[in-house]
Amino acid sequence: MVRRVPGSNTVEELILMDILKSIIVWFIGICFVVLTFPLTLIVWLLFLPFDRQRIIIHWFLMHLSLVLTYLIPIWTIHIEGREKALKGNTYVILSNHQSVLDILIINCLRYKFKWISKIENFKVPVIGWYLKMADYIIVDRANEESKIEMLEKAYNCLKRGTSIMIFPEGTRSPDNEIGFFKRGAFQLAIQANVPILPVLIDGTGGVLPKHGLIFGSGHHIRIRVLDPVFPAGFGTDIPESLALKLNSLLKSELAESRANHTY
């Protein structure tokens, strides 16, 4: 006969607890997004005539993201290096991508930028409306003309002094490791002659993995802003070479971070 240790849970009980917890988390998240939409719409309409670059609505969405992270206490979030984005500088901000939660977590940095988002996100009810109100940049990854148009819009943003934010992997990692970087972000940095601001995320894939709906528990999320890489330090004017350089940098930093932190 197997004797059960007092206070221990079976695998079935742990799975059930995760499912129940996930239902609560999704309920809170969906209610928050839906209930704050009317307020967001009012802010958008009030400032629409004066806020051509949609900076005010962007800031509003950043702070909504910050509030939402505090409403869902199933994780701890550690942010490091936020001050490395120098005031007045424009960046191509890029990050590795583990989970859909990365968007929420990066918003908590509260930087001035335009998201580059795949067209599928703009088709999601309410979420898509938020993205359109902030005038974020759409890209249809299956359409070459859309990719060219995205690069043009992003370039114009950089020249107007607004940073852009992109996941150079183009999709979420299935194993929480860093995948291949596509050239677009690096082409923009070279053409616009602006620095790259690398951001390293770890832990979100453990909380909510790719294609997953069940939230894990007891996870620590780390977001670390690395030193900006200025054009003089690119060492190349070839986007593919710059992509490999930054890919190697983030992989090295991820390995070091995991070695220094056991969680």
C-alpha cells in the first residue's frame, strides 16, 4: 500500500488546480480588457484631433498593461535595465519571444514605441481595436507587399523619433530557446541609422507556453534590457550579419542569466 504524504497533492489534483486557476486568470484578463475598452475609446476620441502619432493612447495602453500584471498574482516579474533606454533616443527595440505574455510584459517597460504586429492580432475582437486605436504597424507575413509597406512605415516612425518594437524571430519559441532572427529589424536599424535596444525575456514560456491555455504556477519572469548597440558598433552594413550578431548576444545572455538564477 502506498502511503500518501500529508499535504502532498496527486498529479491529477495539481492538473485540476492549474485548470481552475487558468479559468480564473482568463476570466480576469478578458473582463479587464472588455471593461476598460469604453474608457480607452473615450481617451482615444478626446485626443484624436491632437495626437496624430497616437502617443497618448499608447501610454494609456502601457499603464493598463501594468495594472493587469498586478491583478494576476500567479507570477513574479523582475525588470532590470529599464534606464538603459536613453531619454530622447530612438531605437529599434527587439526581444526574444517565448509566449503571448511577452507583449504584456514588454508593455510594462513603458517605452515610447510602435508595435509591429502580425495581421492576425488585428482580427481579434477588442484586442484588434486596441491595436488600431494606437495605430500600430500591421504586417501580413504571407504577403511580400505588406512586408515592404511595414518596413516603410517603421522607417518613417524612426525618422519621426518614435522607436519600433519587434520580435525578430517572428513567432513564439516552442522550447523557450532563442530561434533564428529574420532580417527586417536589422535592415531598419541600418537604413535609419539608429541604435538597437536588445531586450531579454525568460520565464513567460513556462507560465503560458506556445499554443497553451493552461497557466503554470510559481513562475518567475525576468525581463532584462541590455546595453544599446549603436550604429558605430554594428561592425557591418549587412542585415543578415547584424541579425546573427544580435542573435548570438541574446543567446549568450540567456545562458548566463539561467546560470545565475536557478528559477
